[in-house]
Amino acid sequence: MLTGPDGESYIELRSDTFTLPTEAMRRAMAEAPVGDDVWGEDPTVARLEAMGAQRLGKEAGLFVTSGTQANLISVLAHTQPGQELICEARAHLYHYEQGGFARIGGLVARPVPSRYGAPDPDDIRAAIQPHDQHRAVTGVITLENTHNTHGGTCATADQIRAIAAVGKEQDIPLHIDGARIFNAAIALGVDAGELVREADSVAFCFSKGLAAPVGSLVVGTQEFIARARRHRKILGGGMRQAGVIAAPAIVALEQMVDRLAEDHATARRLAETLAELPGIEIDMNTVQTNIIYFDVRRDDMLTFDLVKALAQRKIKAAASLPHRMRLVTHKDVSAEDIEITCQALREILG
Ligand code: TLP
């Protein structure tokens, strides 16, 4: 449960971005040594960048403002204007980042569909442009892990390796939008560094399930991060005493990763309940981490009606389409909150 400014308690299932910082994070913010990070003098940011890079098995890291900025900076640093970017057809970077890669990077996207978020390597190979003066040059391959709109699905180390190998045949780098990469690592039971070993860059978020208030990290080679740093500056992302926001991100890495398993368990419990209710369609294969997507196929109700009925019971959910909606679990939703939500769903839909 969370408590709003009006003192009312509610269950928040709209996104894991709603997680509030922990007490340890608040303390870390107050105590963080800071300096001017644009001058490279903030020790807390430097510590976070080194920690994050090491955790993902990469040489260097760059602390940025958001997942959107992390993805944009990464594709800018991998490409030249006029090139093509390969992405999965439902990728966040393609649908929900205002097409920044096109507007700011001068890139054109070549989306590749997939069943569960990780395209078949042969389909990626087929999407790479042949060397021909009519064609744009393929500049980067991107992959989302976990894949948000496929339902928080995981790409395995083998799948990533196979896609990276296709890129390597033609020297095309692989960028992973790993906004929720630790959810994938925990769900797959692998080390996050192992999981992304073959990727040239990874972007991940501190302010989703890891519960820090703000920030993302881009990791890759030293040389890539030097280029990324220039792109961050031109996008207005050069921050000064950013140690105050890097400090809770350090706490997130140290204390909040392993507990993601709890969010996966609560999501499964919620999905199992939904699966039993009339007019609800849910592909349980997609319920792998903390995101649940399902369809509402009923004559008496659209998703918007379900959202309203839940809101009356102090449960916050969101729907963007009339028949499809998402629920997301996180550290501020307890097992007890999930039981309350399951009961509410049974009352509304049963
Ligand atoms: N996702 C948000 C919304 O934008 C939909 C959410 O609530 O899930 N990559 C992926 C896979 C994401 O899910 C998101 C945010 C981002 C990138 C962008 O991160 P931010 O919001 O920090 O710019």
C-alpha cells in the first residue's frame, strides 16, 4: 500500500515507476559526497558508474536522467544520421520515446516482429540492409529485456548471443534496452553480466523495480561511453552535484535487486487469479517477471470500466486500449495487497 497526500491508502498497480525510495536511500541522499559531475568531480556518481559497469561486465558507465535518455544516447553513440536502427516491432524505444532516434538521431527504424519479444536471429539477418547505394546502412540492432509490452518477457543469454552474432557478422553493434534487466536476470536465474555479455551497450533503470527516485545507467566500452558522454551533454543531461541522486541508485544496486523475485511471485499470483475469471484472456507464457498484460473480452465491460471499478476500491490500474491492459507489481505492493486485489477482481469480474 502507498499513502497519498490526502492521507488515503491505495494499491498502486500502474507501474513500478511509482515505487518510493527506501529509508536507506533517503539517508544515502543526505550523506552523499558530491562535486561537479560535468567536471568529473562527483565521487558518488563515479562510484555508481563503476559499480553499474562492473555489475554488467562492461568497462564503463554513464549516469543519465531516464530510460528514454539512456536509449537515445546509446543509439546516437552507435550510429550516424541517415542510418537504420533495427528494433523489435513493439519496442518501447520505437513506440513510447517520441521517435527520438528519428528526430534527434536522423535514423529510420526497421521493426522486426516476434512472438515473445526476442526476434528470431534469421529475421534480424534479413532486416539488415544489403550494401547497395539505394539503401540506408544498418547502424545498430536493439533488443528490449525484459520486454515491456510483450508482458515483461525475458530474452535468454542464448537468444541474446545468437542476435549479437548476427550483428557481429557485419560489425553492427547490439544495444539492449534493459530498463528491467535485473528482473530478467533474476527470473532466468543468471548473473546480469552473463546475460548481456555479448551486447555492446546496455541501458538500465534505477527508478523502476529497483525503487530509486531517478536515473538510469548506460554501460559499454570506455570509448563508447566517451561518445555517449558528449551526447548526454548536448541533450542537456550534464548534471552537476548529481551524487544526491546517484547515492540512492547505489543503494538500489546493493539492496533492491534480489528482492525482485518477490515482485515476480506476486505478479504470478495475480495472473493466476485473472486467468480464472470469465472474459479475461491471458497468455501465462508471458507472465515471467513483474508485468502482466491481459485482454478483457466481455460484452459488459471495457478495460476503462474495469479501471474505474478498481479505483472505487482504491486500486490504481491504467488502460491504454479498450480491450488490453497492464498491471505491474513492485516493492510497494505486498502479498497482502495482491490478495485484496484478487478479491476485488473476483467481485468485479466473477
Ligand atoms: N516504461 C514506462 C512507460 O513509459 C510505459 C512504464 O511504466 O513501464 N524502456 C522500457 C522497456 C520501459 O518500460 C521504459 C519506461 C523506458 C525504456 C523509458 O524509461 P523512462 O520512463 O525512465 O524514460
